[in-house]
Amino acid sequence: MTSALAFMLAGDNVVFTSALVLMVLIGVVEAIGLGGSAVDLDSHADLDGDLLGWLGVGRLPLLMLLVVFLCMFGVIGLSLQQLAVSLTDETLSPWLAGIAAAVAALPATGLLSRPIARILPHDETTAVSLESLVGRSAVIVTGRAAQGSPARARVFDQHGQTHYVMAEPDNAGQSFAEGEDIILVRREDHVFRAISAGRTHLPQLDP
């Protein structure tokens, strides 16, 4: 154990040991929820068939790819140095070993990204665009809507999530009272144009 630790902390090997330590630190940060959730490092582009896709970009979040690369770089580098010691009783130059380990770690990272991507849970977003709300029913919850004077309306998207938007009548001379059901027919900038759904109910307090 002592000899193995001394080997890992040797000057020619410290770059590889540091990579493994950094990998562990990133893993700990991710485990306690302070990592990728705070910074969007995901790649969602379709990169199959090109170099980045071959390296695994697009299959895993970039932070996870960095963890895999650091692991491969550290393990390959230490293994290479161990092989050099067994053959020549000396370690390789850290520059030479580092370049060789980095070159070998790239395809290894790409290969490992495939099985890891299959077993990791995938985030599914329910975020929708404002345009997707067009055509949906809504209800005026605050104020009275008239052309040029929009009021706050509540609408549910296809996932059942609540959105609050500003809406005004699409037809001149029409107005919507608080608690009135409307249908969003189009959007102009941040305001939705709407028509009456022909139903009115008692206003409800916002949740």
C-alpha cells in the first residue's frame, strides 16, 4: 500500500494522480447537488458521425464526459508508467507519458460514453415554448382585459403545468371579465390575443 502510494505521488506520476483526485472531487460535488445542475454543461446537438459524436459529446453531459476522461487519463497514465518501470526500472518523462495517456484516453472516453449513456437516467424536460400555448383555454385571473389593456390569465400546458400570461381580446370592442374563460388564438410579443370561450365562473385565488 505504501509503495503504491509512493508510486502515485512520484513527480513523474503526479499529473495522473491529480487527474484522479479531480475526478473524485467533481463526483463528490455532483453527488451533493452543487455541480451540473447549477451550470448548464449539457450538449443536446445531434453529433452522430462526426468527431465530437465519436468522442461521446451529445450522449453525456460535458461534465460527465470530463469525469470519464479524467479517469481514463489517470488510469492509463499510471498503467503506462507502471509498465515502463517494469521494463526499464524507470518512469517515462511526464510530458511523453501525458501526451500518450491523453491520446489513448480520448477514444477510451468515447467508447465508455456509450454504455454509460444507456444506464444513466435521462432528464426529461417539460419546458414548453410560449407558442405552444396558442389554441389552449385560459381563464382571466386578475383584472379586466380589453384591447390595449391586457389582463393576467392562467393557462395549463400539455404537461399540466401552470403558466401565467397577459391576454387581451382579439376582437375590437370586446372585453374579458375576471374569471372568464378564453381561448388563446395568437401571440404578439409578450401579449396573447384571445377570444371568449363563452363561459364565466367565479374567480379563484391564485395558488
